[in-house]
Amino acid sequence: QDLNTVWSRGGSDVFLQQYDLQGALVWEYIMASSSNDQLKAIHCSPNGTIFSVGTFSDSLFLGLQDTFIYSNQPAVFISQQQPSGQLNWAKVIEGQGLVIAEDILSDAQNNSYVTGTFQDSFWVDSTHLLVGSSKNTPFVFKLDATGTVLWARTPQTCDEGTGIALALSNQNELYWAGQFKGYFALSTDSIRAHWIYNDLFLIKLDS
């Protein structure tokens, strides 16, 4: 329908709002396509820069006239905005099959980290290829302040799993958590889930 006189482009759209300490609306930002769009996570860096991640299909319009990104299949969007709500950049992540983002995190240098799950394989960018299986495979990758991919990781072995949450220590140690089935191996460590139910993984990475 509409939000403060801004009409939906179709399906469900995404909105971001900032309020002052008295609860008054300061600014509002709309991300919208003709299909159903979903915000999965939002995070503010220590300097107030805003990072958001979610899913969309077709053409996602950011703001009323800021820009739009396109995908001919369901894909992930990542955006960075100033504390005032002004858009700095936005990019699309899409794979050969399913790609879903679950969480986003940022540090004091405005680097950002994204986790989620994918099927088959996908190019995070032109130089970072992640290879999984026909089932869900967890991923985590890091972007610099301009949105350039710095690194991307996925388990060497994972029967099925999803990256769910991220945390960053004061020493820039990255903690990556999620769920998995069967075997899960990253580097030299290998763990095994319950033979029926999902188990959880917690991984510490050098950011």
C-alpha cells in the first residue's frame, strides 16, 4: 500500500527510518521493487554509517531517485548509507542458484561482513568464487569501505548449513555462527552434527 504517502512498487518493500530521542521521525528511506523485497539485517558502524542487506528480484530502486540495481533472478542486495540516510553505494550479489543473506556487520573502518547460505556456486565478485553443493552451504565474506570484496570463505566440507550471525571483538576478531547437518570442516578442524538434528557451529576468524 503506502508509507507516509510513498506508494509500494508492488509486493512488500523495505523501509529504513531514523527517529530522534523524543521519538520524532528524522528521515525515511525506501528500497523497493515490483516483487517481494525483504530486509534481513541492518548494522551501524561506530561512526554511524548504515549497512543493510536483504533479498530482492527484478529492479530494486533505492530511494526515490538515488539509483537502482538489477537482477533477473532472486538475489542479495547490500547498501551503505551515511548517518543522514544518503546512499553511498549499493551492490547486488547473485549466484547460479539460491543465495540468501542472514546478517551484516561493520567495523570502525567501514569494512563490512556478510553471512548467509547458497546452493551450487556463486561469484561474490569477478575474482571470488564460492563452490558449494545442491544443498545449502554457509558463506561469509568481507567488503572494504567502498564495497570491494576483500575475501570470501565457505567450509571445505559441509553436508548442509547456513551462516546466521556475526560478531566482532575489540581486537577485530570475527566470530561466525550458524547451523549445520552432517559433517562440517574448515581448515584443519572438523565437527559432526547429531545424526538427525541440526547442530550449531561457532568459528573464530582473523578479520
